[in-house]
Amino acid sequence: MIRDILMYMDRTYVTTTRKTHVHELGLNLWRDNIVHSSKIQTRLLNTLLDLVHKERTGEVIDRLLMRNVIKMFMDLGESVCQVDFEKPFLEASAEFYKVKSQEFIESCDCGEYLKKAEKPLNEEVERVAHYLDAKSEEKITSVVEREMITNHMQRLVHMENSGLVNMLLNDRYEDLARMYSLFRRVTNGLVTVRDVMTLHLREMGKQLVTDPEKSKDPVEFVQRLLGERDKYDKIIVTSFYNDKTFQNASNSSFEYFINLNTRSPEFISLFVDDKLRKGMKGVIEDDVEVIFDKVMMLFRYLQGKDVFEKYYKQHLAKRLLSGKTVSHDAERNLIVKLKTECGYQFTSNSKPILPCNLPAEVSVLCEKFRSYYLGTHTGRRLSWQTNMGTADIKAVFGKAQRHELNVSNFQMCVLMLFNNSDRLSYKEIEQATEIPSSDLKRCLQSMAFVKGKNVFKKVPMSKDIGEEDSFVVNEKFTGKFYKVKIGTVVAQKETEPEKQETRHRVEEDRKPQIEAAIVRIMKARRVLDHNNIIAEVTKQLQSRFLANPTEIKKRIESLIERDFLERNSTDRKLYRYLA
Amino acid sequence: YFHFCDDSVTMCVGTASSSKKSSKETDAIDELFNQYANTHSHVIDPEGIENLCSSLKVSHTDVRILMLAWKMKAERQGYFTLVEWRRALREFKVDTISKLKKALRALKEEVRTPSNFADFYAYAFRYCLTEEKQKNIDIETICQLLDMVLGSTFRAQVDYFVDYLKIQNDYKVINMDQWMGFYRFCSEISFPDMSNYDVELAWPLILDNFYEWMREKQA
């Protein structure tokens, strides 16, 4: 209005004499004489802050008045606004929320605190909308975030009985989601959450796999693993917005602890075996798919994939040969999945299995068959899997009790011995058949202690088999039916010696693979230093197993000895390929 | 015996074209050779070497004999051929036992020069490969050899390493690579602290194991 009156002067005189324009001059005068007046400045500020405080504590204030005052500041210029209002406002807010958050943290558990922390954030945004400078929004929000979240982050996450770990254990999806969205706002918020989750997961996983109780039943063991996997998957999807970094943290934790137990590959194979043997009847195709997809997930975590392969093949062979597989389609599907993961190596040759002296009659037939087979098919290898397969034997007990016994190969070998002897000790049987002791013991137990199948009597009657214990044919054996099927007491898990043997075979198999990798790499690079060889070899083999640097070094030295490689004479850190 | 044929050919050629002085020299050298050589095989055999050692007044396990063999580039342990004998004595310019004795003392210094020593050290290993196609040497022999060859310069390393070799089970024999590796170890790694040793480098595995063993002992 004043400007309108003095318009002429404003346009001409002021411009030529380069004085301040009326409007601006007016504002400056207002600022200097009123707003910054010693009697007004402090009082004004304090009143404003006081009103904000009142509103924060729940009172209703005159928002319109606030808006107008703030607008006045804004009109006076950015710097006035900041110095005279915004900065003190932010400081006072910080103070206020510091106190508030301290109050909350002492009185609430984590979940409640998070709920309480959400409110101020919304409130302040609203406040800005109503009467503050829009530019202040970001600043006040970060003040609140800092006071309410950042400063108490560690304490919240680690809170006993209500912190992150507790939420994870109890599937508190809502609380977790709230924590995620709040912590996401602040620096290192999500990092903190993720790290604590990872630590917990690893610790829990480690306890799970190293607990001897839990390792007793392989199927249970794997079921637990799958359960945990499902749980964390759900948490990450539901509460953590399927955040990739959390997925990765979860995956790396699973990979870490699954491989802590060296029997994991074996157990996973046994789990698969269990599913394919029984219990799938009546289960729909789709469910099978789902279970196998989950198994594949666990498989990917395994470092000793070649170990898994060994067991898988053993179990598969047993299933197929004993006709116990429930669905050939299911078997095929799984093999396809495994092949896709591992490439061609998964289905390459397996080694022949266990020794056994067959009775003369049988070996003659075996030889005849072998010459026939190799005669008609060139380039094939025939190896007798003597621990598989069955035989039908006609037996006469006592005077006239006749039966046809359906037995395993091993059982057949043992039975035939008794055509020439009435009584044999365990040691004699072992020497004659050369059947590995754990298999032989199971074989004898299945023919001496199982009701209705006790074709043998053991002296002494104890279930344990000692070297000198002997066996005789049970002349009093009777059975309801003519045909008697004698199964073998099947041990699901490997015994200790069997385990050692499998381990040993896996180690032996790894050696040529490592050497092949070394030679391949050196052939291409000609000269390479030690660290790089280790790195490259490990990389090349990682889809099969985790190569041990010491083992790699051993193989390199062996190759040096066999003149495949040499050390560089000038720089002995380098290896050189010898063509 | 094939060696003899070669020798006789060389001998003929040698005497035909050399000057009067060197043929006299050669004669003296050859005569000295004949004093110790086996009359049937015409080489100095183990028994001959023993006699030579008595004359020289050194033990036949003395490192100087090994050094002499190195100078001769002797190929077969326990035997010196005429060619090999001549090679060394001509270089020394000696033709009597007492002169040879003196030469041996100087030889010790000559071998110790860094360039010669690496060569001598490698030679010592090869010299012990007595069987055809043999590539490795048993632990016991290695221990003796280490003591003989490195004992005076790297006493501590040799003592500890020998102890280690005797108690470890990973290796029953040592190959050339490991042998040379140990010499490098002695020359490059401060001992006994071994602070500059790095197991992640290309040291032979046996030395990595030795290092770990030493660390455990020191802890």
C-alpha cells in the first residue's frame, strides 16, 4: 500500500539514485526495527517455540497465527527465516525429541517403541504442511529420525526379549516391517538390522547342524533346514519388501552353516531317498515339484556337491534295483534339475562297488554272461554290483520242509557256504565270502534274528556278532508260505567305516580334477604366479566342490615332480608350463 | 663297461695332439689316478676312494670329497672315472697328493661363493640319486646330506629342519624341488623368527608344514 502511494518516487528517483526500493525498504525497516528489536526478537522466538511445544504435547494452538508469523519471516528473507526461526526451532525440536525418545526407550519394549516412533514423523510432516516453510520438512524429519531412531538404533535392535532376534523367532511380521521402514530412513539402519539378522541366523544354524541329537534322523534334519529356509523366506518377503540384500545375507548364512556339518550332502540325499521311496503315494505331482525345488535350493548351498553326487547315485541305484522308487517320473525330474545345476559331470560314470566271492556255480554263470555281453557290445565296461541284486534259492530244512527263499546276493553267498559245512564261524564266513564286515553283519542278522525269516541260528544267541560266534542252519525253520522273502536289515545312515570309505573315495576323485584344472590353466597361461593359480583353480572347480589351497599346492608339487610344470628359475614365485 | 671305451678313445686323442709339457702333466695325473683305480674296471671305485681319503687324511664322509666330486662333475656316486679325475686335477693344476690336499682347502672357499654354492647344492642332491630313474632321496640320507652341505653355514635351520623331518609323517622322501626350496628358505628367511615367511606363497608344502611346526614350538 505504501508503495502504491510512493510509486512515482519508487520508479524514478529510487532507480536513478540507486537507493533501495520502497517495498524492500519497508521490509528491511520492519525487520530491523521490529523483528530484531531487543524487546521483541527473543520474546517472539520463545513464544513461537513455546506454542510448538504445546502443540507437541497435545494442546491445541492457533495455527493460523503461526502460519502468518512464519510467512512473515519468509517474506523477510531466507537468512532471517533461518537465523531467527528455523535454526532455533530445529534445536528445540531435537531437544524435545531427545527427551521423548529417552522416555520411550526406558518404558517400552522394541515393538511399542517403534510404534511410538512412527507418530512424530507423521506429526511433524503435518505441522510443516500447516504452518511451516515447506523447505523445513526435510530438515525436521531428519532431526526426528536422528533422535528417535539413529541414537537408539543399537539398543532397540539388541533389546532383550523384544528386539530383532525375538521378532525373528516369533515371526512378528508387523513389527519387523515397521522396523524395516523406519530404519530404512537412516544411515546404516538397514545395515544394522541385516547384520544382526545374519549373526543370529548363523548362530542358530550352527547350533542346529552341530547338535548331535538333531543329526540322528537325517530326514528330520533336512526337514528342519527346509523349515528354517521357508521361515526366513517368508519374513524377507513379508516384512522386508523382498530386499535383495537381505536375501543375499540369508543365503550366505545358510551356505555357511549347512557346510559346517560334513554330513549335510549325505543327509540331503537321504531325505530325497525317503521322499522317493514312500510317502509320495497320494501326494500330487505339484507337491513333488515344490519339495524338489526346495531341495535344489539346499543343494546349491552345498560346497561338497561331488559328495552329494556320490551318495545320490548310491541311493538312486538302491532304489531302482530294489524296485522301491514310487515314481520314475519324479526321479527323472530331479535328475534333470540336478543336471541343469551341475552340467554333464553329474551323470558321468560311477565306480564299481564292493567285492564279494561268489559261489562257484554263480561265478561260472557270471563269466559266461560277461563274455556274451562284451561280445555283443564293444566299448562297454561290465562291473558286477554284487551288493545289489537278488537270488531265488530252493532250500530244504530238516527232513522235508521245502521253501524257496528270495534273498540278496550277499545272503545267497552265505547260504551256499552251508552246503558244505554244518557250522561256520563269523570269521570263516567273512574269509570265504570277502563281503565287507558291516554288510556281512547286517546280512547275517537279517537271517538269524528276524521273526519268520530265521533260517540261521546263532551261537551264542546275542545280537552282537563276534569273530568267533558261529552260525548253524535252523533245521526247525517253518514258514506259512512256500516262498519266503528275506530282506536285509537296512541301515539308512552310513556306519563310521563306510563313511570313511566314501570320504576317501571323494578325496581321491578330487585329485585328478584339481590336476586337470591346473594343467588346463597353465597350458593357457604358460607362466603364472602361485596366488593366481590357486584363485583360478578354485573358481573352475567351485561348481563341484570347494578346493582346498593346501590340496592344490600338493597337486602342483606332484605335477612339478612329474615334469608337467616347473618353477621359474629367476622368480620362484612363478610356475611355468612344460609342454 | 662302457665308460672305459670312452676313456680310451679320449686318452688316445689327448696324447696325440697335446704338447710335450701337458702330456707330461697328463701322465703324472694319470699315474696318480692309476694308484687308486681298480685294475680291472679302470675306474676309482669305493675302495679306491677310501684309499684316496686316507692319503688325503680326510674322512670319506667329509664334505670336501663331495666338493671334489662336484669339481670333477662326477656322475656316479662312489666312482671317479679318468675323465672326471683329469677334469678336476687339471683345473687345480695339481698332480700329487700333497698338492691335491692343498687344492681341496682352496676348493672349500671356491664352493662357498653364491653362484657356485647353488650349483654345488643341487649337485649334492643329484649325486645321491644312485638308482636309475630315481627322483627322490629318503629322509635319513637327506638329513645327513643337509648336515654335511649346510651345517656349517646354517646350523640352526638344519638342526630344526632335521628334527622336523624325523618326526613328520607326510613325506618319506624328498624331491629336488623340496631340496632346493630349503636352501632358498635358509638364504631368504630370517631365522628363527621367520617373520618374512608367507605360507600363501609358492613355498613347497613341506616347508609350510615345517613353518607351522616351528610356530607351535615357539608358542
